[in-house]
Amino acid sequence: MAASRSPLSRLFTVLLAGLLAGLALAVAALPGNLLLGFATRSAIGSYAALPASLRTPATPQRSYLYANDGKTLITTFYDVNRTDVPLSEIAPVMRQAIVAAEDRRFYEHGGADLRGLARALVANVKGGGTEQGGSTLTMQYVRNVLKTDPTRTAEERAAATDPTIGRKLQEIRYAGALEQSLGKDEILNRYLNIAYFGSGAYGIAAASQKYFGKPPAKLTLAESALLAGLVQSPDAYSPIDGDKDAALARRSYVLDSMAATGAITAGQAAQAKAEPLTLHPTQQPNGCTAVAQGHDDWGYFCDYLRRWWVTQPAFGATVPEREQALRAGGYTVVTSLDPKVQATAQQQATKVYGYDNKRALPIAAVQPGTGQVLAMAVNRHYSLADNPNGQANYPNTVNPLISGGASVNGYQAGSTFKLFTMLAALESGRTLSTGFDAPAKLPTRYPAEGPGSCDGRWCPANANPDWMDGYRMMWDGFGRSVNTYFVWLAEQVGQDKVVEMAQRLGITFRAGPDADFARNDAANWGSFTLGVAATTPLDLANAYATVAAEGTYCTPVPVISVTAANGDKVPVGQPSCKRVLDADVARAATDAARCPVGQQSPYGQCNGGTATGVNDILDGRPAAGKTGSSEENATETFVGFTPQVAVAGIAANPDDTTDSVGSAVQAKVIDAVARVIATAVKGQPEKAFVAPSRELAGEPRRPVERAPVPDRRSTRENDDDPRSLLQRWLDRRG
């Protein structure tokens, strides 16, 4: 490698030259293998005694994240831009070029070319130009491994390039041991995968993509010669960051050398020299903020995957070790992200609110029975770019608005939490026919004060008495979202049972006050059934997915498979599922959940719903779901599901809980979620829900209204009265 000569380097050269220069004439006349045996017979150690990194390279490699098709690249992670490829995936002309450029006698020597070394030493002693190294490809490989080995200390890595006689002799010894145990092609392959080609590209795969935007198997003669020429002085010769003219001159040298070795003809060399330098620089994405161009919405899923990754012991004992594994382990990760579902979710989220709107519609889609996360969308750019003055988290943010975590606790989801009350009631032995004459207001046992209280008690009300009041069962109580029915039902079952049911289905209480209620006073959390606890679209979608899967809860997971750099499958990402509900209980809840979306229960008890347009969007495909509105319509929610997918969306202002999104947006949220479901099930066979048993259905106490009744709610579309006087009183108390 061309470089100015340091005093230590000159001293090393002179000393080693003194040992070998006297033999130079004899060396030139002896066969290379005989020379190696003569000089290193006693020095070569066994292959087993080599450092582990030379026997099993531990070079940092880029990790790739793909969508669920295994082909669509989401992003890559790396500290060092490198990906190992087998020799069969490197163009033959590239292999020939690197040998011609760096070690013409590669296939003749046994690791250390003493003839070339002596020639270089004599030339260096004479001076008169750049220093010649005389290192073979095998010796260069040894040096590259030792100076980049992540298992060695910084001092040990630095020592790998020390200009000392001891280091050079060690390099020769290691090279000889490698040559005794590895084939030439294996050494060449390892060298090509570790060599530095400039502009941040380590290894031939990264270099080929960096300079020409193509895999190394497709490199031409001229391109191969240019890349081979870079390794002598990568920073100086890089045609991107260095001297283009020097790069072309070096390319010509390599082509002439290839012709001299017989790898190509003189005519081929001349033709390649005449080719203009045509570069297609490609910047390899690195991390979640560098996802594929035009898809910065994928960053939220990527960030969720990264957060999941650092919890997996398979990638290291500590979080830093797991993070390092992602950046340097060379993993191929096939994620669960479905590009088509993601595209629809993003389109719908931005249709409701634009990127520059302070309000947001985070949407999550989950596959029942596996927990695989199919999409995570929101009307924000996943970016570290600055926002206009006064705009905290829009249009750019990297906060986990869809999955929660960090400073994001989530959003109130209103009456979608009535599902947990219904499940707890069914599990306790009550039936879908459990009836109650729901009043417009319901005095409860919970103390409260203020204009909304009834004689000092919390007194929740129905949002539309004309449409909601009267004798209700679970079917129409859920379909019409009757607050007083479900508050009464929760009192019968026990609020603590309802809270426990929500937790069992994966609802996580990230907000401190919510966690305190759940832990210390769940039995008195009267308003819980009206959805006053903060949650996220991902938690909510997965909870409903548990019901869609007939009571099987699966931990949300962002991957389908993870393959290590050596081709081994890593045992992570498989569905982690367990039964948390009796199947018949889940079927019964699903039966009632068909009422809100305009469909009919097999028992014919649906008579109105808050999201009847869903049935039309899905063309009658079996579906279920629930709407939810929080106090003063601060948030609007819809979660829907089929046996194949569950999707939730929550309209909210992530930065200001006092900013009410308003009831008018509820219809848009319903439409958005339904269209994501439609994309997710497109092309899949229609699958019916299994009807619950007659035992859990019970016996209706009133005449059956067979046909669904049109939504007759007032213009106030809020289906909940929400957060409650009790909650406000408890907030003040806390």
C-alpha cells in the first residue's frame, strides 16, 4: 500500500532486509514453496492454535430487514458496511483482478511469498519511491482480521499493524498455518469479504453496491479492475471521495497486470481501459430513520422491531450486546410487515389527517393466532428532522405513537373496553341473554361530586337515551354501546375481574395513575368499562385478535424468521401463544361484536350498531368490532376483526389530551380501519365465525328483532359518556 515511510517502518525494513537481502539473489532462483519451508518450517503453528477469529472470522456484518415477502428491503443496520458473500456470487473477473493487483503468485506460494518479500525489501532499502509491502493476499487477510476483530481489545487491534519484525513474522506464521488447512479459494473468498474498498465499503458485496449499485456477481471487467485497484490505497483512490484520475490510473495498472498473468488478453485490457468511469453510487440505509426511500412510515415498525430485538436473550446477555448484534451480526430478518396492508393503513391514516395536522390516527394490524404485526401506520414521518416552531411531534417524530413506550402511554379508547366487561361476565357464567332495563342514568355505589352526580354518587349516562335506553342484553347492549348496561354489568361481575380480563388480553397500563388503579384499587375502578385507561392501537388490536382466535392470546411479534450470518435459524420469532379464554366464551363475545358492524348474530339478536357501514365495505364478509369515544370526544376509536386480521385505529392529539378530535371524525376512523381490514383479507378465503353454544347464548326474555335496525343515534355520534365524574374525583384525590 502506498504510504510515506515512518522512522519505525524504515528501521523495520532495514533490519529485516539485513536478514534477507543477502539471500535475495538465491531467493530469486528458488521455488516459492521450498523457500517457505526453509524460512518458516519451525515457525508455522497448527491451524487449531490460530486465534479463533482467523479460524472462524468474526468480522462485523450488516443486518438486513425485509418485509414478509422476504424480498422487499425495509432497511439495514451496521457499524461497518459489510456483507459476506460466497465466492460463487463474485464475478470471476473480480477474483482474477484482485489476484493480479495484489498477489500474482497467490496460487503458487504457501502463504508468504518470500521471493516477493525479498524483492520488496531490497527495493525499500534502495529507496527512491513508495514503500513496497511484499504481503500476500493471505498475509493481508490475517492483518485485516486481526485489526478488525471485535473480540480483541483496541490495543490488540492496533498491534496488528505495528511496523515491527515480530508482527511481520507472526503474520507470516499465521498465513502459513491458514494455507496448510484452507484451500486457496476459501482464503480468496475470505479476503474479498474483509478488504476495505474505500468510501465506507468493507468487502466486495458492499463495494459493488456502493460504487455500482449492483451485486458482485454482475461486475464487469472494467468495474472489477477499478475495485481491485482501490485496496492498495482506498481513501486516496476512491472515485467517490478521493482522486478519480488516480483511480483510473490504478485501474489501468490492474488491467495490464491481468493481461500479464494471462487472465485476459491485451485487447480486452485495452477495451476496458477505454471505458468511461460510470458510477452509480448507492447509499446503504442504516437504521430506522433510513428506511427505503418513500417509505419513512415503515420506520415505526422498524423501531418496534428494534425495541423487541433488545429484549431477546438469543442476541446477547445484555441490551448493549443485543444492539451490537443487530448492527454487526449479519442477520437476515424477515419481518411480519405486509407492504400492501401497510400501504393501505398509511393511506387511510393520512386521508383522515394530513402529515401537518397536530391530530393523529395511529393504526395497527395484527394476525390472530400468531400475533404477527402486519402494519403500523400514522400520519407522521418517522424522522429526526426539525419541525416548524410550535409543532412538537409533527410532521416529524420518532416517538412510538402506535405501539407505546418511552414517553407514549397511549390514548383513551372509550367503549372498546366494554369487550372486557362482556368477557368477564360470560366467563363468570352469565349468558349473552343477560338482561337489564338500562336507564338513561345509572346511580352507582361510587362516590362522586359535581353537576353530573346523582345524590353524591357517580351517575353515568347514555349518550342517546332514545336509542339506547330500555331492556338490553349483551347483543344489543354492545351493538348500541349502552353505557348504563355495561356499568351495571361490570358491577355485577366485579370491576377487578374486568381489569384483570383486560390485562389477560394484553392491555398494558403505561400511565402511572392507570397502573396504580389496576394494582391497588381495581375493585373500585367504576369507569374502567367505559375505556378511561390509556392504551395503544397495537395493544387494542391484539386484544381483539385474541377473541378472533377463539381465546388464544399471542404475544405481538414483528418477525417471521431470523437467520444468522452462517445460515443457521435463530430460535426467535415463532408465535408465542397460550389459551387465556375458553373458546366458547370468545365465540360468544364475537357473536355480540357482530352487532356494532351491521351484521347479524346466528341467534338473531342484533338490532342496531354504531359502525354499520363496515358490513358494506367488507361486502358482507363475516366481521366484528366496536367503536369508542372518550369524554367530550377527545378521542375516537374503532377496532374491527375477522378470523384472519384485527385492526385498531385511535384518533387523538398525542401532544394534548385536552384537544378533542370531535365526534365527526368517528365515521372516518371506522371507514379507515374497515378498508385496512379489506386489504388484509383480499384474496383470502372467506372464513366464518363459529357460533357460541346455546348454553352461553341463553334464552332471550323478549321477542327477537330479526333484521338489523338502522343506526338511529342523534347527531352526537359519541357512543360513550365517558371518563366519568368518579375518574375526575379520583384524579383530584391522586
